[in-house]
Amino acid sequence: MIRKSEAKELINDLFEEEALVIGGLAAVHKIEDDVIWRLVKSLDAIRRKYLRRLGDEDPDDEGGGPSNRPHLKPHPAIEDFLLTLRRG
């Protein structure tokens, strides 16, 4: 079984890779600065949520997650990726 410290490292490594992908896309395509900030803030809230589930309480966490979310249909690429994840 994986230790909590190893799981924490894997989670942080995964989100680091995601941040690098987002940074690369932002560098190549014209993406509004506000979109990047919101995306990264949301990713950090997700990261903190899963670290808390491992027992790593973060007193600086404000409950995380974006508020006042509009009910929008996800981009088709996002829908496809979510279906792939859910199928396992």
C-alpha cells in the first residue's frame, strides 16, 4: 500500500504537470489572463481537497472551490475526458 507521503507527492506532481500544460497552452494561444487565474485557483482548490482527504489538514484553506458557478455545458473535449475517467 502507498504511504500518505507518497500519495501527497504524486498528487502534487500531477498538479504540477497540469500547471505546465496550462502554461504551455497559455503561451501558444491567446487565453485571457482571468481565465488562467480562475483555472489555476480551481485546480488548487481540488488539490487541497484531495490532500485533506489524505489527512493533511491545511489551515489556510478557505473551503476551496469557485462560487456562483454558472450552469454551462462543458467543452466536448472535457466531456470526452470525463467519460474516459468514469469508464475506468
